[in-house]
Amino acid sequence: MAEQQDPVFQIQRVYLKEASLEQPNSPGILLEQEQPSVDIQLGVEAQQAADGVYEVCVTATVTTKIKERTVFLVEAKQAGIFEIRNLPPEQMSPIMGIACPQIVYPYLRSNVSDLVTRAGFPPVHLAEINFQSMYEQQQQQAQGQQEEPSRIITSA
């Protein structure tokens, strides 16, 4: 009889994988009195690093502009290495799309704020993210894209 093994979910390491800061219009733009607009983009990616070991990265890109001129651009990628074993296959995607990013994201928030502050600007505080909602939205979009071509083919 096959022996059922207990599920394993462990954080091996959380680390800042990549960070960059650009101030292409300094010093002139620093003299502007106008409030800049802020655009924040987030992304999540996951990949297998070894048998039962996965890397999950959360990326933030923060762009601030006054009119069309960039004040600063920060891009940071926070990663985590997770050991995940003995889980049903249908649980892997939600674990890597929801649970792992929730663990990594607070580190990313802190690093982005720190980087912006060290550059001489008021800190940018990334909002809390509901990764479950974000994951479900991505799943619906992916499902819609998969269904679209088949509708086109059948209607031809």
C-alpha cells in the first residue's frame, strides 16, 4: 500500500532579486513645484527552481511624472524560494499565485519605500494587495483568451 506523505510548504529564503532607480531629468525637475502623478504596476511570476523547490517573484514598477517628464522610476523584484511538496496538482497554482506572493510582498513594499526615500523623495507606500482577487482575475482573463480562438474557429 502506498504511504501518504504529509504536504510540505516551507520558506527557504526571501531576497531582493533586482532593484533599479532612475532620475533621468534631475536636477532640473527637482525644482518643480507641481505634484507628480504616480503610476504603479505589479506583476507576479513563478518558476520551478529544482524538484519541489519554486521561486516566486513579485515585481513593482513605480513611475512618477510631472507632465510628460519622469521624476523618478523605480523597479524592484522581490523573490522567495519555497519548498512545496506532496500537494495535489490543482493546489499548486493557487499556492504560487496567492500564498507565496502574500509572503514576499511586504518585503517588496519596504524595499520600494526605502529606495525612494534614499533617493531623496517622500516614501511611496504600496497599497495592500488582495492576491486572491488578482489571481482569480488573471485566471478569468486566461480562460477568456483560451475560449476566444475556439469561438472564432467554430463560427467560421
